[in-house]
Amino acid sequence: MIPSPLGEGGARVLPQYVVDRIHQLRYFIAERAKTARHFIKASQPPYAISELTVVELNKRTPPIEWRHYLQAAEAGQDIGLLSEAGCPGVADPGAQVVELAHQLGITVVPLVGPSSILLALMASGMNGQRFCFHGYLSPKKPDLRRELKKLEQESSRLQQCQIFIETPYRNQGLLEAARQVLQPRTRFGLAVDLTLSTEWIRSQRIAQWRQAPLPNLHKRPAIFLLEA
């Protein structure tokens, strides 16, 4: 299980042993073959990219294909599992094929690399002992506002940090909704472009978010956190 960069130029944070392991593989399962080949090529492998086999695993891949993808591993060949960005299997369709690998007795080896969720939590100053990742919230404004209020209530009741993401082109709407509906003393964190040269992280109370112009998050990968 091979973590991939969180954006262009983010490969510098990968440990050398991960790069070395990539260079030993010729068969990969990836969320998107084009992105995977670009990443592998940028790592300067000691082989031609044309020698690789890259199969796609995403939300449209039928379950019947999962077993087919693992036939190489059953035959004794090592397989690399790549996410589109970050850690495979975490907020990622790769979890299904990993579950199947366990059922088939195939050894699963997670490698070290960037996880936007954990990096954001580390930098937030919020509760790292009790937290919950919710994935995407509703894209519909009335439902989004209700979900934010519910997460705030759960955070208070459970003394838990709540973490979530959004499609990059809807980031601004989510941030504006949070600033409007959350309580002034609720802490709200934002981690943008993690591990990239444009990285920007801010964690403060909603009352403080209301006192200054909001950053421009349009089409920038971001992680959101709140703690009541």
C-alpha cells in the first residue's frame, strides 16, 4: 500500500524506502492509471513506464474485477496499491481490495507517507485522542448547515474533534456556511495544500473567523476540522 503525493511537487515528502519499493514493482492497482503512471515516472524508475501494468480501481469498478486484480499476488507477484492522493484505503476505494486480500491470505504491507487527514489533525491543536472522520458532507446548502450543527453538537457531547472534506470547487461554500452557523466559541480548523509549497493552515474560534476576510479555497485540496 503506497502513499502518493497530495499534489504537484509533493513527492519530496516520501521516504526513500517507499520510492525504492516502487521501483521493485511492475504491477499496480490505482484509482486512476494516468495519475499513477505520472507519479511513477516522476520517481525516475530504473525501467520504462511501458513495462508497467496499471489497472484501475474506483467507485465504478465492479466487485467481480477485484479478485481478477489480485491474481498476480496469488501467483506470487508483488502488487502496489496506489491512491489518487495520500494513503490508499483511507477515504479511498482501495479498502475493498485490501479486505479481499486478507480473505485470500495475501500479505498486506502499508508503507509510510502523507495522510492529509492526520497531518491536518496534527496541525490543528484539537483533540488527537478522540476524533472522527466523516468524509464529504451534503452539497445542498440547507442540509449542509444542519450537518454542521449536528457535528458541533456531537463534538460537544463526545468531546471529539470532527474532521471532514469537500470537493475543492465547493470549499468556499462550506467555509462560509461554517462561519455562519457554528457557535462563536467553536474551534474551526482549515488545512489547505498540505505538503505543498502553497500550504496554509489555520485553527481558531469561529468568532475569530468572522473578524477577517476568508481565504480563497477555490479548487484547492482542503481538510476541515471543528471542535466544540
